[in-house]
Amino acid sequence: MKTFVKLTLASALVLGTAYGALAAEFTKATVKKVDAKSKKVTLIHEELKDLEMPAMTMVFRVQDDGMLEKLKEGANIEFVAERVNGKLTVTQVK
């Protein structure tokens, strides 16, 4: 019985880790505006499938100040957006 419980827990951990790695889906966008003072960026983005959101222009918070240096108006980027404390936030940029 103990072996079964350990095996079940190990399987759940592996599946959870694999899902987390696959969950970050990058979306293409164009940077419209960067507001470093308020740590926000306006993006013209394609559909955000993970958030069930159609393509549109919208303002996002930026999780890390260092991301703002990568974001220049007019630049084409790929990004990941997530809800962080109820706010749409850019969590990754490439």
C-alpha cells in the first residue's frame, strides 16, 4: 500500500511539472507603448488562447522591471501573459 501511495504521488508530481512546462504559450505582439513609470506596456496582440481572449490592443502590467528594457515601441515580440493577483501581467518576453 505504501508503494502505491508513493507511486501515485510521484506520478502526480511528474504530470504537474510537465503541465507547468507546457502551460506557458507564447503569443505574438507588437509593442505600441511602454510606460516605465507605471510598469505597464500596451501591446497589439494575437489571440491569447490560455486566457480565452481574442486579438486586441490592451495594457498589461510587467512582472519584472528588467523586461521593460527589452520592450521598445514598434518592436515585434512574443510574450506570455498570466493573471497575477487578478491583473493581466506579462511574465515572459522573447
